[in-house]
Amino acid sequence: MLKIALGQMEVIPGRPSDNFQTMLSIIQEARQHNCHMVIFPEMAIPGYLLGDTWEQPAFLRDCEYYGNKIIEASNHIIIVFGNVAVDWKKCGDDGRVRKYNAVFVAQNGQLQGADNFPYPFRIKTLLPNYREFDDTRHFFSLRKLAMERQEKLEDLLQPVTVQIDGKSCKLGCILCEDGWSDDYSISPIKLLQQNGPLNIIINISSSPYTLNKNNKRNRVFSEQARYAGVPLIYVNNVGLQNNGKTLYTFDGFSTVYNGQGDVVAYCPPFIALTQTITLDLQTKGLELPPITTPNDHDMKSIYTALRYGIEKFTAAIGIRRVVIGISGGIDSAVSAALYADILGPQNVLLVNMPSQFNSETTKGLAAELARNLGCLYTVMPIQETVDYTIKQISETPIINLADSSETKLSVSPFVTENIQARDRSSRILAGIAAAFGGGFTCNANKTETTVGYSTLYGDQSGFLAALSDLWKHQVYALAVYLNEQVFGRAVIPQRSIDIVPSAELSFEQAVDEGKGDPIIYPYHDYLFKSFMEHWHRATPEDILTWYKEGILEERIGCEPQVTKKIFATPADFINDLERWWKLYTGMAVAKRIQAPPVLAVSRRAYGFDHREAQNGPYYTAKYLAMKQELLQ
Amino acid sequence: MLKIALGQMEVIPGRPSDNFQTMLSIIQEARQHNCHMVIFPEMAIPGYLLGDTWEQPAFLRDCEYYGNKIIEASNHIIIVFGNVAVDWKKCGDDGRVRKYNAVFVAQNGQLQGADNFPYPFRIKTLLPNYREFDDTRHFFSLRKLAMERQEKLEDLLQPVTVQIDGKSCKLGCILCEDGWSDDYSISPIKLLQQNGPLNIIINISSSPYTLNKNNKRNRVFSEQARYAGVPLIYVNNVGLQNNGKTLYTFDGFSTVYNGQGDVVAYCPPFIALTQTITLDLQTKGLELPPITTPNDHDMKSIYTALRYGIEKFTAAIGIRRVVIGISGGIDSAVSAALYADILGPQNVLLVNMPSQFNSETTKGLAAELARNLGCLYTVMPIQETVDYTIKQISETPIINLADSSETKLSVSPFVTENIQARDRSSRILAGIAAAFGGGFTCNANKTETTVGYSTLYGDQSGFLAALSDLWKHQVYALAVYLNEQVFGRAVIPQRSIDIVPSAELSFEQAVDEGKGDPIIYPYHDYLFKSFMEHWHRATPEDILTWYKEGILEERIGCEPQVTKKIFATPADFINDLERWWKLYTGMAVAKRIQAPPVLAVSRRAYGFDHREAQNGPYYTAKYLAMKQELLQ
């Protein structure tokens, strides 16, 4: 019998000393439970998303230092842990010192596994370089090592043999992406098995949460355990790590599969804990009953990730109190409810900032929301300063010093709209937040963010855009979930859910007359999603092709016949398509460059996983030909 | 004799149709000059820095479409050009369709080189994944292809044979990084030569300008030509491309080396042109006299790159007029002079925005600068709105809706400083810029940007931070260069150069009393550079080690003995070090996430080439031990 502790720890990125302390106490706990082995996640000591901190030799030495202390702590217990491994005598492709993303196996103060491999640790074979992952920038893969040594990769994929109760046990040790090899021409797990039978497969990971990931992971890893016919243990960390622009929650959800591929144990997601499990390696763990794991594609899963992410991020950067501008609309209401839930209503200051364009309806809804949540609340109107600004800009003479002539500027209604938005955020909210001793939030959703339907230094501002990975329809669903499941009462007024979405920056956007945003969410949510989230990004060429073929709604996933209802003619359809494509690839890019951090929940969030350039809109030759044909 | 046209074209990123047209007219020109061959840069059709546009199948098809049209245009001329090559039947490691960064050789409507290679084009072997480069995210390398095919890399590095005047000519075709192989375990150029002698080496590149790159490139490529004993032709594009946050100028500087490694021809940098050269392949081009190339590490080189970059960027995003807030200080003065030089003074509106803290001295200097440049000029004071904002925030009651109690906020002097900065940028400049029909500039330098010595939504804002890759001492040097070399007179008042740098946001920063910034530029410029630009990033551990050993100034490159003059004790030194390290890795990261695009000139600019996470400051175990020792 093999007793294993799964160390589903919270890894603090860039904090080897803290992570070392966490690991020490987990080792202590595992020893008290008489475990044979304790398994920690990938990059347990340094953390995973560190940017170019990997280019600091002092940091690398520090990781080695704490790694060695973990190895020293392995008396009478096997410790499997992830750390950066440095070969100070060799270079990576960038000419800097060579770094491997590695798994170490220590026992009785010694590293195991040097008998059949060039190093006393194992190296990640597959380095992900898509989505938010940047492994190839920093680490040297086992594939490159094999090429350099002119050896076959399979000859380098060797198990680590340890002694357990006097018997040899062959561990197949891999790291994260090595278990997600479907798209690669090689499978590290299969190659490992070419070197004789394994007793157990260990996948240490640092794998961020995304909606629906775990359902897929269970399918993939279960198949691997079944194929190998031995138990597979997946250990993942919890916590929050970030690439600067994008914050990723790590859900843990460490799981044990038996040799038939059944899930026989898992750690609950988003909780740091140590779970022990006892496996009979003789029977491949088949003695344990299969269990089912919770689904991870519903609103509960999104809410859990958002709550966890906001809680961890505010704590990490030292924000205990927030200021939220509330308009009476849905986005700011959901934001207010979330933060009140997380930080407590006494730490949330809600501010309504009406101008002449704000209706009594929405001002009332803002007050109602604040009352329902029991937050701090204030009203600070903006009309006086907006009027002052317009007057100052339009009445101050501009002198042409080439000829001493004078002119004046004029302020258009559109310019006035943005002056209002900036007055609210940059003048009031930023000032209040500083005086209140906290940050102010950005309440933008993903639909707005896609096309830059927001004002730079205005409503786009804030220390975190917690909802900006949710499409508008998801924001509505989250509002309902908060009311029904979290608060158990309608803290977000039903009228805020029902009312037409509007920025209320002009009389053209009067909610009481049913006027509002130019975005038609039941269609544009899905159109924008096809530009941004689809694995093969859609462009106007694809959209127009699908439109022509009558399969657009099916392809982008919105309700059938939606475009027929909205657009009378192909010309209308094309005008709309080009309008948003132009914004998405134009002004919205410029805005996103200066936008706040995004909390990721979807398969693709803005920021680091949406590499973009300020290159403006482009139409392919095929699109232009199709357009011409349709307009004839 | 071989007559070749070097097509040093401006490549517009993401615009296959435009680049195709440019190439067609260059082909036409080359044919008129009876050239045997015309060579275009790497990724001449799609452009190079495109973000995830590579994930749009429609865009890839469009690149193929225009690539095929170029191939069709190769009657009686050999066309060598870069494009993305798609293998629609295979996958990359991300599971998406496989893309190669490729060089195509076309003659008489046919692609050449399929006789000894799996594809009728050649594939980039070394994909850079450091600095601003992201090749491995999108492209499949020849190294991976060799591994997949279980062939030796050298067997796949084959020349392309073409017929010139009835004779066979073997072209060694490589792409950009393939020629910069010093840090790799393999050299594509050397491996190419294992397959028999070449007649000529062609390196097509898309290589951004950075200070001192070309001096190094001439050393490296000259050595390669000498080693191979044949001429080497390097063709690079001009233009501006960007990764969103960071703008890169491409300097062209296409160069021909003869078989002895002498430079025998080059195209002037930053100019789109087609240059023809006639080489005798029998004599390896030795018949041509060696010439010298201009240096690229001086202020002239920086100025040229900045001017080119600003000109191209403003044109690309449609900005013809700019608004610049001028304080009388050096950064805004340099910014004003640069933009006046580029856009013309009639398109530059300078705005002085005094508060009670601005001195008559600096207000006078601002007016003097505007007069010297002959720009548009206005003065819009901020004191009234700043007072209004403070009053509104501190006098409006905050209601606690949990118990209906009321409180008020108080506005500290520090909060007041930031209110002023935001009032200037977000209220006035953003409003004026919109009314003026242009953008407003961010005038931050690299020193400020490093430690976030600026206000978010305040002086950090703007459509472009053109100076933010220049350390403060470089801004001063650029001021002198602009006065002496560009304008030929002191457009930037000497007093703006001599005065103490100050934000003038409080009486603590009164310039007339010699008070100003907390940054001591002669030391901190170099300290910050060691954190940020050094190839092996320095951390407090390194700095303290060097300080202890008395070699700090030498290591970071500042004047000898500077730290002795500034810091009386090790405790003072350590306090200062930790103060800035904490900002650099803390609040400044949060600010940079929302900062405007940076125009790169140095070896490392902020943005895409400085991957960073909001992880806060960290001190290694060794640093903490050393600190304790020094403080005892």
C-alpha cells in the first residue's frame, strides 16, 4: 500500500521563501500521517507566471537555495516537487543561462533519477507557447535537449525509480503540458512506457482555471491512466497568478485516477489543502470506488472563479476597500454586488455621479442597489465641472505664435460625452478612491471591451476590470445568480436587469424612451465572440460566407434567424459588420493597450492571450469580392 | 555577372494587398533594370508583428493568394520573397493549422527548390522567442520539422538551385534569426554548406532597429560571408510595426558582403528604395571595393529612429495634429520640439496648465519654448477645478446604508498632487485633443516609467509615449542635439536644460528654491537601467554585492564614487535601493499595464519585451543576509 499526500498548495508567484515555508509545513503534515510520498505542483517554489523575473540570476539562485532545503527535508519521505532547474554551464536559445521547467524527486536527502538521465531531475518535454503560456521564452525543453545531445527523445524519457517499503517503484514523472499532447506529434506518456512498465504516473501541474477545462482534463487524463493501466496522480496548485494584463486563477482540483481511468479522489477546487490517499499499486488502485466530480461549465463555476480571483488579487496588492461608480445599470450593479459579497459592504463605497442626462429611473435604481447591499453611498454630480470644462476649452483663446492670430476650439456633442465619462472616473472616482484608501473598479464587460465602447481615462479606468471576460449575456446571468444563489434576494433590482442598457451620456441615450447602446447584444455578443474567442478566429470573410450560406447563427452560436430580424438588406448587414470590425481592430486596440487588468474566466481573455497590434482593419481579397457580389 | 535588385520596401503590417502592390512595382523596376533577381524582406506580404492575426485562416488564405500572384509575376526574373507558408493538412503545437515563416524563390511562374526539400520553399530554422519576438507562438520551425520527420536537420538545410544565364546557381536561403545563431547549438549557415558549395547566401530579414544593432550585424554577417567564401546579401524592410504596447522601427540598412566579408554596398537606413548591384560570382564579388557604413550608436541614430517612428505611427493611426502639455521642464520641451519638427508647428498645440504651485520661471519657459517653435499656444489654469474637486470630495456626505450614519472624506496633500495631474491630462488635454481633432502626447521618460513616478490618468496618459525608452540623461542629450543639429538654434531654452527637474505639484517641489524630483538621475538612471536593460537583470542582491565590493559604479556604468557622495551610510544606501525596487516591481507595474505605447530605441523597451507580473517586490535569502551583515 502506498500512502500519498497531494499537496494542493497555494503557490505565491515570485515568492520562493513563502512557498518554501508552505511546503515545509505540508511535508510535516504528510510525515505525521505516515505518508510515503508527498507531491507538490509544478513550479511550487518560484511560481509560474513571473514574466522576465526568470532573467534574474539572483532569483534563480534563490530558487535553487530553497529547492535544496526541500531536498534536505526528505528524510523518510519521498518529495516530488516542481522547481526551475538551472544548468549554469549551458545556454538557452537566448544566450542566457539555461533553465528547465523540472520535476524533482527527493528521498532521504538525495535526488533520485540520475541513474538513467543526464540530470538528477526530469525536464518538461512540451513547452506550451500558446494562450497565456510563455514557456518557450524562458525554458529549454526536453525536445531541444534530445536534439542537442543527438539522442532519441524516447531514450531520455525515463522513469524515476524510488524505494518504497523495500520495493522498487517506477514513477513516470511528467509536467502539465506533457499530459496534453493531443496536438503534438509526440506523447511523452506513451514514450515513457516504451522504457518498461511504470508503477504510477505523476503529472505535476500549474494549470489555470478556464471554463470547462476540468471536464476535458478528466477525459484526457482518464484515457491516459487507462492506456497505461496504472494510477495517474494529477497535482495542481491553487492561487492567483498574472501576466500583468491578465489575471489567472488556479483551481487546483488535484485528481487521482486508477488504472482503469476512474476518478477515485479529488481535492475540491480553489482551496489550499493537503489530501492523503492510500493506493494499492498491486491492484492499480482498482480497489477504490469511482467517484464523480463537479461540473465546471456553469455560472456557479464562473462565480466561484471570479470571487476567488477578486479576493486574491485585492489581498495581493493590498486593496481592502473599493469605490464603485454605479449608474443604475447592470454592469456596475453586478460589480457592486460581487465586491460587497467579497470585501463586505462596509468596505465598498458606491458613488452615483449624475449629469443632466441621467434619468430619475437610473438614479433611483442606483440608490436602491446601495440600500439593498447596505454599502457606503454618496452622490456627486458632474454637471458643474463638465460645463466648466466645456467653457474653458471653448472660450480660452488659442494663439498661433507663427502669426499671433487667435482662434477658439469648439466642443461637439460627442466630445462632451467623453468629457463626462472622464470627469466621473479620472476626476471623481480616482480622487475619492485615494481619499478613501482604496482602488476604484472598472465595470466594463467583454462586449464593450471588444469594440472599445467606453471612454479612455473614463469608464474604462480602474485597478481591475473583473467582469471584462464576460459577454453581456453572461453579466445578466451572473446578476440572476447573485440574486438567487448568493444573496437569496433581489439585491440587484429587477429593473436594472430589465432596463435598456445605456451609457446615458446624451439625450440620444434616454432610457425612459427606450434608447440606449448601439450594440445589439443578442447578435453582437456572438459576432464579437467569433472574432475573439473562436479557436480559428473569424473575420469578415468568414462571417460574410456564413451569412451568404445561411449558416451564420449556427456558426456563431446565437439564436436562429437573428440577423434576418435585425438587418433588412445585405447592405445593412455589411455596414454593421464593417462598423464593428473597424472598431475591434482599430480604436479598441488602442484602448485595450491602456485598459486595466482583466480577470480571465473564458478560454480566451483579453490581454496576454490576445496578442494584438495597432494595425487597423483589413479586408481580404475574397471578402471584398463577396461584398461586391452581395451588393450588386 | 549577376544583377540583383535589393527590394528594401516598407512593409505595412497586416496589409497583404498593399504590400503586394509595392512588390509588383519593385519587380517592374527590377525588370526595367534588367536584373536577374529581386530580393524582398522576410514576411514581405503579411508583415511580421501581427499579434494573433496569424490565427485567422482567412488572413492566411489571403497571404497565399497574394503570394501566388507574386509567383506568377516571375517571368524572366527570379523573385526571392518572404511570406507565411501554410500546410493546411498539418498542425502546429497549438493544434491550429501549421504555419512556417518561409522564403520563396520563384522563376518563370514556378517555385524553385522542391527537388531536394519536402516543400517548394525554405523554412526558418531558428525562431526567436526572446525580446519582442514571438515566432514560436505562431510558426513551426525547421528544427521541429526535422524531429517530426526523424531526419537530420543538416539534410533538410538544402540550397535552392536556379538557372542564371544558362548556368546553375546555388542559393543558400535563410531567414533573419538563422544568421544570428551564436547562442544556439546549431548554425544554419554552416549546416547549409555541408551540402556542397553555395554560390551566394541570401538572408531575408524583418529586423527592427535597436541602438547599436547594425554594428554588431556587420561583424556577424561579415564573418559568415568570409567563412563561406561567397557573397552574402542581407535584405531588410523599413517601416513601423508594433506589438500593441511597443512600437518598433525597421531600419532596412540592407547590405551586401563579398566573399571576403567586406561590405560592398548598403541601402541607407529608414528609406524605402530599390538598389541594384552587379556581382561577379566567379570572383565572389571581390571586384567591388569595400565601403564603410555609418555608425548607429550615437544621438543622431536615436533621433533618426524617433523621428521616423513618430512620423510613421501618427500617419498610420491618422493623427495629424497633437496637443502637448508643456510645463517649462525638459521632457515636455523635447517632446514639443520633436513633434513640431515632424508635424509642423501649425499642427502642434502647446498647453500650459498652471496651478498655484507653478513658478513664474517655468511658466515663462513654457511660453518661451512655444514662441521659439512658433506653435499654437494656450494657457488653461487648473486651480479652480482642483479646488472644486477637493471641496466636492471632502464636503459631500458619505452615507453608511447599514446604519444611516454619515462621514466625510479628507483629501491629503499627496492626494491633491494626483488630482492636479489628472485634472491636466484627463480633463483638459484629453478634451482639447478631441476638440482640436488630434491626440495628446505622453512625455514620460524611461527613468520615470521604471518607478512609476507619474500619475495614472494624469501625466502618464497620452496616445504615445515617444520618449519613454530614453533615460533622463538621454533626454537631455536629445535636447542639445535638437537645438544644435536639428533646429540650429536654442528652441529649447537653455534654462529648461539647466533647471532642477520638478513636477511642481506642491511647495515641496519649488524649482526656484532648487527643490524637485526625488530621483537622483546621475545614479538612478544607471541603477534602474541595471534592473531593466541588463541582459542578466540586476536585483538588490547584485547591487548590494557590488556595493559591498566597491565595484557598483563600474558595473552599472555611472560616474565613479557617485554613491559615496549621495549616501552617508550603508543604511541610507539600502533604504534608497529598497524604495525604488519596491516601486519598480510594485506600483510601477500596475501603472505600466495602463501606460501608452512606447517607441523602442534601446536594447529593451517597456511593453512586450519586458514581460512582467504584478507580483510585488521580492528579496532573496542572500540579499537579506547581506543586508543584515551590512547594517550591523
